[in-house]
Amino acid sequence: MSGLSTHVLDLTHGKPAQNVHLDLYKKDESSNLIYLKSSLTNKDGRLDSPFLSGEELLLGEYEIVFHIGDYFRTKQLEISEPHFLEKVPVRFCITEINGHYHVPLLVSPWGYQVYRGS
């Protein structure tokens, strides 16, 4: 099934990151980012439903903005303000209409890694 999903893992605490705010954008023909929707991760660090599914998935360049600073503020860590990572923007391209794109984020307050998952 075609679609776009994500997963956020908190490397500092070694568990899924719950209640991370995410914004999804798509670049238009003029390279402007157009807001599509927002969501929150659930207790498993995933979305309750795909960001995009079926006919919503179009070819092009997308961006997910992960609001990581807000998430780590809820964890009562001693981190100076503003946090080193406030928002993590991840840009990627959809090249297969019928493909499934899973964009996991592994994150700590000081670094992150992203990849195309399965």
C-alpha cells in the first residue's frame, strides 16, 4: 500500500518519543513550501494513521518538521535555552506513486539521524 509514515525514537531515554508535534509540507512548482497537515506521535512514537495514503501521495519534494525542542522540554532535562535542536526539518523526495515511504527519526537533544525505512 502506498503512503507516507514516520516514527520518532528518543535515543536519550531509549524509547519511542510520544507527543512529538510534526508538520508536513510539499514544495510547489515555484519551490515554495505548502503546508499540508500536522500530527502528534502516539505512545509508540508513530502516527495513528499515515501522513499521506493512497491518492494523497504525489510525486515531488516534501518536508516533515519535527518539533523536538518542545518534546525534550517535557522530559525535564537540564538543557540550556534555546535548545540546540528546536526543530528538525527533513526534506525528501517521493519518486514512486505506488511506493511506501517511511521516514524514521532517531533523536537526542544534541543530534539526530534519519533514513528511509520500510
